[in-house]
Amino acid sequence: MWSNLPSDLLSNIFSYLPPPSIPRATSVCRHWRNSARAATRDTRRHHHHPPWFIALPTNKNHFCFIHNPIENTWHSLNLKHVPTLIKPVSTIGGHGLILFKSTGGAPVQLSVCNPFTGQFGQLPPLQKPRTNPAVGIIEVCPGQFKVYVAGGMSEVASGGAASYESTLEMFDSDVKKWTIVGSMPVEFSVRLTVWTPNESVYSNGVLYWMTSARAYSIMGFKLDTNKWREFSVPMGYMLEFAALVPRNGQLVVVGGSHGGDVVVWELGEGGEWNVIERMPVELRKRFVGGSVKCVGIEGGVCLYRDMASGMVVWRRGRNCKDRWEWNWIKGCNRVSGRHIENYPIKGVFLHPNLASSPFI
């Protein structure tokens, strides 16, 4: 019976398997392998699976740790194919790719890696070489994504000094090249270069970054008009940590103050911020304190500190997709019976994808 099923129907069935079962399905026969890979390529079918948390040690590039939310287990992955002197920026989550950028003061070079398949490749050089720009991601569809680079320091001209770059470039995975698509006020370039972590959120035609200059604020670039706009962050002067995350296509801020609540705000249509959730008191007492980081993807938000400390995850419920639930995840101390050293980490979210990427 299985061998007579059309590939599209078989792929749909495989899309309901948890990611750990996909590799076993691909080993049965060629028909199953092709159908299973087709199921992983269509990221829209994976929205009923929660995203996986990837912990990348900040001082080592040759391995990472992953949390399987379906089985609530930790695993390690070898990343020896990833070169040194690069650091993770964000994920192209639906494609199963981690975006890296080069370090060391040279003009930035971006690259992508699939931690599950081992694929690694560099994006073409930017049209305008620059250091330390803000980087943004838009996932256009299952077969296409765009990377935006804004601000940064231009190269030092012979006998001159470096200056802030006031242009914005876009890489389209469909044509595999960079294009200059806009400009920005110099003061925006300065803040994007100096005070902006690299996570971005795309919502309703606007690409957003958060800046922590003086107080947390948000800078948005409207793609259809090439216009920039600045937004205030609720309690911007009081927050100890804050992060932009997407939720149901909307822009959301997760932030916490010292000894206070961890609050989730959503940006309304009129530009006002509305409180939509608070972390339960029992989790806040158990977790909050010290240096807290936050990362989010459609379907999940994670607050973490390091490898050994536990994490708090806020994500869609498995039985009710309209309801989000808070969960505690034990930190990673052992993998396959082996003790794991406590590392400072950069956390990212993605959906595992076993298909060969055409972008690498």
C-alpha cells in the first residue's frame, strides 16, 4: 500500500512525524526518502511542531547543543565544518539555517549553516564593504528568503577615516546577489552600528531592530516606501533586558526589570503597546536574575542565561494552537551520559530541515 501512495500524499503523512523520525523514514527506500525530504522542504507543514532551541557556545564554534521539544531531550551536534572567527547572528528558521557573520574587524562576511545536515556556505560579498552592520531576515516563502544589512562602518579609505555607512543592502536568495535598496539618516546608522543586537523581526511590511542607546527603542524600515521610523519601548529606561520577537505576525517585546515582572507587550494598530502576557510568578522567582537573554521565532520564545541554567519557554500549546503556555526546561548538564561544561551561549530557534539547501 505504501509504495502505491502518491508522493504528495506520502509527504503530507511524513509531515506529521516528529523530526527525529524523519531520518528513519528516509532510510527505508528511495520513494520514502524523496517523500520525506519533500515534507521537510515545505516549512508550512511544520508549524504544528514546536521549534527547536539551539545553544551555540560563544567561545567555541566546533559544536552546539540542541533541545528536542518533542522528547524534552538534549543532544550535541558536531560543527567542525563551521570556520573560526564567525559568530551566530540569527536563524532562517523555516529553512533550518543559522546565519553567521565574520568577526575580527574585517568587512563583514555572512554565511549560512544547516546544523543537522552539515551544509555550510558563504553568501556573496556585499556591494559596500562594512563592519558591524545590523542584519535582518525576511522569509518570503518556503523557497526564498531575504537578508538585509543596514548601517555599519565603511572601509577606511587611503589616508582617510572610516565613516558610518548610511545605506541598506538586500540579498535575495532567489537571484543570489546583493542590491542596495535604501538609505537612512546618519544618526540611525550610528545607532544600528553601535547599539543594535542582530535579531530582527519582520511584521506587516516593516523590518524592525531594537537599539539600547540610552534606553531601549525600536527602529523600523518600511520596505515599500523605504522610510525609517523610531518607536519607543514600554518601560524603556527601566528594563534590565528586552528583546523583539514575532508572534502571530505581530511585533512583540519581551522585557523584564530588576526584581520586577517579565512582561510581554504587543504593538497595536494605532502604535500603542498592549500588555498581553506576564511570566508566572513561580517561574520568575525560579529563573530571573543575572544576565538574561531572550530569543523568539513564530511559535516560541525562550529566556535563558547559559548552558547549565534552566530556560523558560513560552510557546503555542500542543493541543490548543491559539493558547500559549509557559514551560520550564532543565539546563543541559549531560548529553549521552557525558558531563557537559557550563558555557556562555547564544541561543537561536529553528525548525529542523533535512533537505539539501539550494542556497549553499
